[in-house]
Amino acid sequence: MQRLIFFVSVLLISQSSFTQIVKPVHWTWQAQKVKEGEYKLIFTAQIDKPWHTYGINIPDGGPVRTSFSYDKIAGLQTLGKMTESGPNMKDAMDDVFQIKLRYFEERAVFEQMMKAKKGTKVTGTIEFMACDDKSCLAPERKKFEIVLP
């Protein structure tokens, strides 16, 4: 019996040492000055194959949509709606959720126009979810900080 317990313990320890935390979405962000007092925030997600992440307008009952929340900062104002684009942007029936969704493979770009003073520090959080053809990872939150040029 002790040998069996020892064998099971060794198996569990070796299994956990090979387990990796999967992080298939890698974010970068920047700000571009458009004109005096107006800036474009650009958030780019590089997505490892075979994973994908979702757009900002996802119907209820589906995966967690990609969303951006900004901390309250005096003088900071969003202008218009956020846009999304990518070379492999797809509007299709999702096999996992069985509803029509917008999702991105390889790369997704989200852009938001802002009105603020030069040197303003924009902070906030991105929430997103990554899935492959068979399963999804738990939603993630990533903090960002951008100083306007």
C-alpha cells in the first residue's frame, strides 16, 4: 500500500511540474498624437496559434467580450466609439458557444480617440478571453498605463 501511495505521489508531482500556465494573448499599447489635445490610443493583441480572442460587441450568452475600462482622470474624455480591426477578423458561428461572434486570430487592434492634455497618464484595465476550437481559458484582466506624448 505504501508503494502505491508513493507511486501516485510521484506521478502527481511530475505531472504538476510539466503543467504550464497558458497565456496565448500578448498585449502592447501606445498613444499617437492626432492634433493638439487629441490622441489615438492603440491596443494591439498578438495571439498565438491556434487561439483566438473576441471583439468588443459580443451578444449575451457568449464568451467574455474584450473590454477596456479607463480609470477616472481629470480632463480625460473619450471621443466616439472604439474601433476594432485585424488581418484575420472573422464574423462566424462559434463552435464552442453556438452563436455568431466576431473573433480575431493572430492579431487584433483596438483604437480609441481621446481628448486630454499632453503628458496625461491614462490608466485602466483590459478584460479579454482566449479560446481555441475546443475550449476556453478563464477571462483575464491586464492593467495598462499610457503617457500621452
